[in-house]
Amino acid sequence: MAQVSSVNIRPGVNVLSVLPHLNYKAWFALAEFVDNAIQSSIDHKKELRAVAGNDYRLKVDIDFDPAESKITVRDNAAGIASSDYQRAFRPAEIPPDASGLSEFGMGMKSAACWFAPNWSVRSSALGERTERTVFFNIDKIVMDSIEELNVVSIDVAEDRHYTEIRLENIRKFPHGKTIAKIKEHLASIYRGYIRDGSLELCVDGIQLTYEEPAILIAANYRDPDGPLVEWKKEIDIDLGDGKSATGFVAIREVASTRLAGLALFRRKRLIMGSADETYRPEDIFGRSNTYPYQRIFGEIHLRGFHVSHTKDGVKWEESEDEFLRKLRKVLSDEELPLIQQAREYRTRSGAKAARKDAAQALQNTADGFRQATPPANDIGLELGVIADTAPTAVVANDAEPQDISEADREEAELRLQFRSEPWIVKIELSYVGDPADWLTIRNRPSITDPEPREILVRVAMLHPFMAQFQTLDSEGFSAILKVAAAMALAEVAASELGDHHPSAVRRFTNEILKTHFSKRVIDD
């Protein structure tokens, strides 16, 4: 065993002054230390088991000390061997084997400098009887162009093996919610190692666990009474040139706008998509107000890809579009149409909540209209859910008469003055059947009808168009209902002008929305 009295940190001393400005997030910076510990335990697995027994398990402890503005990261891996000391502390010194988690030769240095101007590394290597400590004062090193640091050594037992990193005078110390996010993200990043029991990762004495999302087990949306299916699909995509993507994609049993999405791994360690920062390309997930965005999740393991030097991004080059195209094809396969199921499937509780919001939207529309309409105009508004009257058949212009039970409809009645004429616009929300049209005019008045003339508008709440708005609150639903009412009234009014003014529908819609349904009017 060679004696180590100093470490040479040349070349690249000035690089240390740049490292604090890296675009790190706290959890990815801390992950650099965990990566080194994991790789050390993998490289020396046999030796560690020989000393600690076959039940040896890597343990990494991260402790935050706000009173001292200090973060400590300690592990029971194999430590830094004397033969590796010069390489371990020299910036950008790539390890001999870069196929693991330690590949750039910058992880510990860049993360430590990002966190703090003062830090130290204390380590005892397995099979060596020496504990060595190196102290870094980045400002002094850069100012004095120091290229060699002293190593402080003491004797320890041969079976001692650990590394402890102390980060002091933290530039921006994490508190409260940030520490909670660090825990959540680290558990997500290292879920594979936590899952197989090879890593015990603790933050402030609390062992981290990863909560596995429950997978939806339900009948196909096309056959609600059919057999139950587990909505999970294995993925194996060949992208050529040694690149591939394997893993699974599934539907969450409970939708989550925050946590749905894909997690992308390389070498068993998450690179993109930890916790609430999941990878959700629009080609697969659609926009944020869609069900696929809330329900689809999965784990994809990439091979043959490079990653960013902070290990929080994939260098796709030209492969991302092909990956997404092939993934979408797999997830849309008729045998298990996962994307379509995520889009169309409705839970009873979800439908009940959406209907409650829609009902509240009727009330909001009424309340807002009352505020927007001056009482001097003698224009009134009535709103109510049909409950005391028996179901009736409505004679419609756009469809055949249809009976709708009280349980399947809710109705609002708006009375307004449009172009010097009084009108009644009834908005009926329908929850029956498999509607072909989102909006229908169920009763179109004649120009000779007595005033006020009445329009009955039916909005099909089970129409696919409405599915993408199920995550809206009642205020969002209210806006949609106002547009429906305006379109219907504009169409009826424009039809009375004959065939020579097709732009009237658009013009009247704009006028109605501005005059009667504008939030600007309400605020005034």
C-alpha cells in the first residue's frame, strides 16, 4: 500500500471556480455522491461480503445540519483506495472503467463545489489500515493557484471501510419543503436499488422508500361488462446502432396530474422523470388537461445513450422522435390499446366528481350572469336542476325526440336581451347514450313565436370532446357552457338573416360573449 501524503489536483484548478454555477438541482447534486457509493459497492462486492457477511447491504446516510450550515454524506462502501487517490480528486479525470455510474470523473467534485465553498472527504479503504482526509477551500485554491493538497492520515482497523463527505458553509441551505422534495426525488432516482434491497438510503435518519403506483385493473372501455384486464404493457424497442428502450408502460389506478409520466433510466439509475418531474411528451400524453397526462406511467431503461454531465438529461441525438413514434404505436395496439383506455376509461368516483363540477358550473354561470346584467334592463335569469317535474319528450330540430330521465340531465335557464329582443336560452347537460354531437339545438323557435323566444341547447357531457376537460374546475366548465349558449343563440339569430350572411354566426357569437358572458363585464 503506497503512502499518500498529498493529492495533485492539476490540471483544471480554475475549473473549480466554475462548478458552483452548474445547472444542478439539489437532488441530482446529492445523487453524485450516492452514485459513487453504489459503484464502489458493485466494484468490490465480493470483498465487502467477505468482511461484512453475505447479508452486506450498502447504506448511505445524508444528514442536514441547518445550525452549522452543513450537509454530511456517509456510506459504508469500499472507500477510496490509495491507488485511486490522485485520480479521485483531480478534476475531469475519467475512471479506467466508465461503464458504470461513475463515468465523467467530475461527479463528487462538481456536486461538492456546487453546494459549498468548503468541503472535505474522509475515507478508509477496505483492506487498508489508514483513514485519509482531504480538505478543500475552493476560494483559496483558485486565488493562490494551489495545485497540491495535503492529506491528513490516521491509523484505523483494516476492516474499516467508509467515505464521509462534509459540505460546509452551504451556499443555499435547503429547508422544509425542499428537503421533502429531495427525499421524494432520491427515492425515485434510486427506486431500482431500493426495490431489490441492495441500497438503504437514509435522509436525516429516515430510510427512504419508493411507493409503487397501483396499476389499473378494469374492463376495456369498449366493453365495460367484459373481463378485467391489467393495463400494463412490456416495452422492447430496437432503435438501431446499439440503442434500445425496454421496460413497461401502464395506467395508474388512481389518476395523478403530479406523478403520472415516464421515468427514463440508464444503468439502473434514473436520468429523467423523477418524482413530479416526469417525462411526458405530448405525442404520448397529450396536453395537461387530458386523462393520458394523468394516468399513463412507466419505466423505460435506455441502452446505448449518453447522458448530460450532470446526469439529469438524455442525449437523444436523432433518436427521440423515432422512440416516441414506435412507443406510441406499441401503446395504441388494438390488442391492448393503452392510450385509448387511458383517454376513455372513467371511474365511478371520477364521473361523479366531474358531474358535481359541471353542476357547480351551472350555478357559477348563473351567479356571474346576474352580476353582469344590469337590473334596469328588466332582464332576468333563472337557474334550477330539474327535479320536480316528470321527464318530457322535447321536440327538436337537430335530432329525433328523446326522453331523458331526471337523473340524466341538469338544466339552467338564461333570460337575456339580444339585439332588442328577449330570449330564453336553456342549457341542458345530458349524461346518456353515446352522443354523436357535442352540441345540439333541441328546440329552435320560429320567428313568429311570441316573445320571449326559447332555445333549448343540449350539451353532451359524455362526448369525447368533454373528456379532455374533466380536470377543469367549475369555473372552467362554466366558460365552456357560455360558449355553447352563445353559439346556439348566434346560429338561431343568424339563420333568420337568410343564406347571404354566413359570417353572422361568428359575428353574433363574438357579440354575445362580449356583451353577456365576458368576465370583463362582471369585473366592471
